Amino acid sequence: MTVELTRGQNHPLPRARLEIRVSAGTPVVAGATLGDENGTIHGVDRVAHPGAPTLPGLEVSRQAAADHRLAVDLDAVPDAVHRVSVLLALPAGGRGPARFGAVAAPFVAVTGLDGDEVARYTITGLEAETAVVALELYRRQGAWKVRAVGQGYAGGLVELLADQKLSQAHQLAASIQEAVASGLARSVPAPPAAAPAHRPDQGIAPQGGTGTPVPPVSQYDPQGASAPGPQTPGAPRPYQGGPGEPADSGRPSAPTAGGPIDYSHPRRQNAALPPPPAAPPAEPGRPARPVAGDATGWSMEERLYNQVWGMFEDLARTTAAYRSAVDFAESRREKELDQALSDPRSRIGGQGDAAREAARSRHGLLVSQAREVLDRDVAQLVAEAEVVEPALPTAFARWDNPVWHAYRVPMEIPMALRLGDLHLPEADRIRIPMLIRLPLERGLWIDSGRSASLDGSFADSHEMRRLGLETAVAHAARLLAVYPAGEFTVHVVDPAGSGAQALAPLVQSGVLAAPPAQGAAGVAEVLARLTQRVDLVQMALRAGAPDALPPGVDTSQQLLVVNDFPHGFDDRAVNQLRYLADEGPAVGVHLMMVADREESAGFGPLLDPLWRSLLRLTPVADDHLADPWVGHAWTYEPALVPPGSQVLQQVLAQVAAARRSWGR
């Protein structure tokens, strides 16, 4: 059973061997102090830090990082020690944010060695502080307990250590920062939780005016500038700090006025990147064998993310080169034919036939050469996909990937989520994962309208509604699965109750916040509750008091799944939907609509802003997406659970069990 601690609250520790897991929105220094019954530290040899990471019963990380695991064995702690204080501090030297108030609230959890959580604590209310005592483990009547402290210090480590009566506070604080800066280990930031505000060179747009540009592997910036010029397929992929992010971005992970938090790595140019895995030596005359994670990044997850993005770019550009070569060959053939036949004397007879045959021969040669290059590049990408796909983490993996059978509810939010696959007609052998950054910056629209599949057949309206809701359920299940327990909540609106069969996995597993709302009254109640939550959080943020929310307000990320729109919606409800789509994502409320736009035509232009604000997806393969470089029509295929597979039910059962444990 997990206990969510608030500041000052304590909880007994059931075992002596523990892990303390730390997650922050930026690299931090983690350490621990061993104090007596009054909290006094008797000497620098009672402080574990990156320069001296091991003490009796205690081991901390040697690096400044966004994620830490501290090992604790309370039975091995000296008898004179009555308090073990876990401290966090921002590295000095201007390489990151200058205060904790500029980043997401740090999170700490006390777990057993098997990963089961005992207690967790989110350290809120920090502003100008640069060091904080997160937790303390203390003896009381022969037993150990954990207390949530959250005491911050604007004076940093010096003030923190001095407060614990350490006489050498200045010297020790300097040595800790020196150990971090001297490169004993490298700072590793947390997975990005939001896309930077300016990402000009990424994103794909729906064809046919169906909405604003949407992303293949990253969130799209609707204010983005022009796309970059083409790059030779197969050339080394420059590291960009995530797709489209400048490598020399020195911006801290601080909230900007009216904009999302920038989770770019602070001043990456000042630190060497971890080298990617070494590829096996290539055979003479053959390309190097691909390796999963063979891209730059600060974690395997980020390397794989960047590698997927690089594969998308390579396929887009090599296909563009092929199409350009074919267009050139056709243009040259037509020009040669025009020139050869411009003279009336050569239009008939052997001379004219020879000219036509020569033009066709040169055209065929150019096309075959272009096709050979395309096939070579596609073969290399196929080989790369064959090693990348099995290595993807659960959030990036298809439902048929065996990694889902080893699924466990995560402790951290991943940097991205897979919503399907993308491919091009010239390279049908390869599928590129369509990844979007988390948390969602746009709602999703599952288009249940009449749509032609790639074989030219049409699904009827009832079948499309069923497929649309099944797709929405698969996406909602993925979102629930990749968030830690209690940090993502799903609501469903099904006004006519027509989606009972497709919604069964969510309903029967117990992962929903409440049964699907039905009827006009149910729709009104859910929309009123979510719009009120958006209003309350917005007011708290504008007042600079994000923790000053009324009791009972669910601060987890919220997803509203709306089935069979516009049935059961009046003008007021439609306006509330528009409000949630526009204002909700910034405060953690997201919308997923299963709807046919043509059926909503009765509302007139009122709904146009709603459709434009949502990322349009389809429940069947559809070539409605375009990249920003040359406007390729990419075919999108939704990420669906294989027929007959029980993986969805197994994953949702674990999510439901974790939610029940978290809520106790």
C-alpha cells in the first residue's frame, strides 16, 4: 500500500533495506546526511554526496541527474545515527535553472528493493530555494519512520548544512559542487514532458484542409517557420536535442509567460553527450549494421526517440529524391521528344522512331537508377527498423511487441507515446512509429466519418463508429498505461450508450473515474466538472499559488473520451467542449472525440475552431498526413490491439490494481 505524504506527515517503514527514488524536472545533486537525535551532523564523514557516495548503510549517486536511486540499509546505519536526511540541490555554475521554483516540483518515493512503493512525496511550494531537505528517515522507539520535510534553503547547500550544525558547511558545499562540475558523472535530465515553444522543422499536416498541422513523431508548433532544406538520405543525423530543438539551447526548464515549460537540456554545448552504442564492424563494401539506440541522447529512451525521428526524416528525404528524379526523367523525356519531333521531316520514318526509343531508353535508365538508390536506402532503413522495433520501450512499442507482456506500472512519465505508424507507397516495406510528446499539447479527434480504405472499399457508418471507438479505447489505454498510478484519469461520455461493447475493456477493468456518462444530464455533469477544474487551476496559476486548490480537486492529468458526438450535445455543451479543447491541455485536461465531422455540420462554423485544434486520426489506414518538407502524403495506420490478444486486458488490470493501491 502506497501512502501519499504531505509536508510534515510521517509513515512507518516496514523494512530496513529500501530505495529512495528521486525525479526532478532538471538535473539535481542528491545526497544524504546522518544526524543524531537532534539532527546534528558530527563531521563531513557523516554526509554522502557525489564526491563521497558511500557511508555505512547508505549509498547515493555519483552524478547530478534528473533521476536518482539512493540505496538505504537501516540495519547497517551506526547506532549513534537517529536521522537520515535526504537532500537535493541544484548544481552551481549557471548550467541550469537558478531556483527550484523554475522547474517542475521534485518527486521522491520510498520503495522496497522489489520496487513496491511504501510512501511518496511531491515537494511543492518551492520558489527561490536552491537546496531542499526532501525526506528524513528517523528512529522512534526502536522503529524507523519516514517524514516528508520539504524544507528549502535559498542559500543552497551551505545554508542547508549549516542548519544541521555542520561546522565545515562552506568547505563541504564547495567540494560537493566541485565534484559535480569536475565531471565525476554527467547530469542527465528527465524525459521531456512538453515540446519546446519553437519547433520549426518538424510536424506533418493533414491533407485536404482537415485541420492544423499535426505531428508524426513530435508535437507541431502551429507558429513554426519554414522547414529545413533537404539532407542526403543516410548521412549522419545531427543531434538537435530532440526533433527540431537547437543543440545549443541554453534555456532553463522554466515556465514562460503563457507558454509551456521548456524541458530542453540546459546548455548542452557545455557538456559532452554520452556516446551512442558502437555499431558492429561493417563488412567491406557493405553498409554498417544498424544498432538500436544509435543516435545521440542522454538516455536510451531519448536515443531511440531521436533514432525514430531520424528514420522518418531519412525516409521522407530519400523518397523526395526519388520522386524528384522521376519527375526530372519524365520532363527530360518530354523535352527530347518535343525537340526530336519539332522537325516535320523526322516525325515519320526510322529517324523519328529512333528518337522516341532513345528518349524512352534514357527515361527508363534514369528511373531505374533512382529506384536503385531508393531501394538501397529503404533496405537500410528496414534493417534499422528490425533492430529498433524490438528495443522500443512500452510507450513506443506496438501492442504486439513482447515488451507489453513484461509491463509494470511506471514510476515516471515517458517522453513520448506511440499513436500508430506512418509509411509511404514507394516504401511499403517499412513502418515508422508515429510518436507524440507527453503530456499531450493537443486533443485527439478519431474521425468516424465515411472513409475509404487503401484497397478502395468503404466502411459503413456503423462500422466506422465501432472502429473509431475501439481506436479511442486503445489510445486511452496506452495513456493510462504509461503514466504512474494516480497521475492520469479517464472520463467517458457515451450519451446514447451505443459504445458499451467497445468500452468494455475500460469499464470492466475499473480504470475509469466513473461509469460512462449517458444522456444529456450525464454529459452536462461531466463537462461542468471538467470546465470547473480548468477554471480553478487557471486561477491558481495566475495567482501564483498552484497549490492553493480546494480540497478534492483531482490534479492528475484528465482525459475526456466523447463518443458519438454530436448526439446528446446542445449549444452550451458544444461551447464547453471548445473551451476544454482550447484551454484544457495547458492545465492537464485533454479531449479525445470520436466523431464524424459531416454529422456535426448542423452546428455550422461554430465547430470549425474545435476541429482545427484537434489532431485528426482515423481508425482505418488513411493517407491524410503531410510532412513539412515536400508535402508527402503519409499513410497513417492506427495502433490497434491484435485480434484475439489479451494484452489490453492484462495491462488495464495492472493499471487498475495500481490505482486501487495508490488510492488507499
